[in-house]
Amino acid sequence: SQQGEEDPQALSIQEGENATMNCSYKTSINNLQWYRQNSGRGLVHLILIRSNEREKHSGRLRVTLDTSKKSSSLLITASRAADTASYFCATGETSGSRLTFGEGTQLTVNP
Amino acid sequence: DGGITQSPKYLFRKEGQNVTLSCEQNLNHDAMYWYRQDPGQGLRLIYYSQIVNDFQKGDIAEGYSVSREKKESFPLTVTSAQKNPTAFYLCASSAYNEKLFFGSGTQLSVL
């Protein structure tokens, strides 16, 4: 079953704008991770935030986690055409090692 | 180079045939995973293994089988019992409950 649900399903913006994607989940988690996938390729890990953290930064990426609302957001600042990809959130369950993925947000950055 | 290798990149299955997808990693990771991805959708967990000679069913294990005889290898067999095997298959590995490293995927199609 899918644990995370991304919102929106698709997002189209102009180069230089910021992109925000949201993820909601249902059960307790140990950590939440964001991944990127270019069409027809494997996923690449972007950032991991633990359940006791509220915000994390990595370059142009900013991730927030609100465990009371069971939600997370990924912000990409100053987007580039090369950021065009699908973005997935994945949750690590407290009691095990498996990750459960959402259905992703398709981001298109127009030059 | 350290990484995770999937082969073949493209695979075709005839009706009634079993096919095996290869996944090898040299990252010294204990955990390995197989995911299925249908077009425009997220990843669904087929099987995972946290240690050699042990593996667990994921959410959609029916029609698939795996083995974990070596730490480096986690092959997936798509059996004839899987009636809708056309999908993109992704293998991943990780240290326990940490970020996943993905292979480049195998596209399986039915002839």
C-alpha cells in the first residue's frame, strides 16, 4: 500500500521560479526521504530528514517535516530546466527497514 | 566504481516463460530491494532482503520469486504466474533504514 501521497501530481513552472511539492503520510515514521527520477532512469536520493528534525537544507533544496500533521514539503529554489523530473517522497517505518514510496510529483521547468 | 548494476536494460518475456532480472551491488550493503513501477505511478515493493539467505514479501509478491545466496546479489524471477508483468523494475540497496541506492532499471515487456 502507498504510505505517502504527493501533491500536486504535476507542476509546471518557469525557470528561476521556486517549486514546492508536498507529501502526506499515514503512520509513524523513523525518517522521510525525497528522491528524484529522470524519465526511464533509476531514482536518486536527494535528502533524508529524521522524525526529530523539522527542517533540512541541501544546496537549493529545503525540506520541512511536520510530524503532528504527518506531512513534509520539498522546496526547490531558483529552478532550472535540468530540474525537470519526477520527485517522490518515501517513508521509513519505525519498526522495520522497508521504505514506502508515494506516487510522485512530475515537475516541468520551462526554459 | 561503487554502485548497483541491473541487467539487462530491456527484457522480453513470452507467454508461459519465467525470466530472471539480475541485480548486483558492490556497496557492501546488507539490505536489497525490488520495486515495480508502472507508467506514471510510484514504486511498489515486491521483495526485500535484510541479510543473506533471508527475504520478505513486499506488497505485490505474487508471481515473483527471489533468492539471496550472496550479499552482493539479489536476482528477481518473474514467473508465468505473473499475468501482467510489463513494467519497469528497479533494484535498490541500502544500509539499514537509510537512503537507497538504485540501479538503472530493467524494462520488461511481454511479446
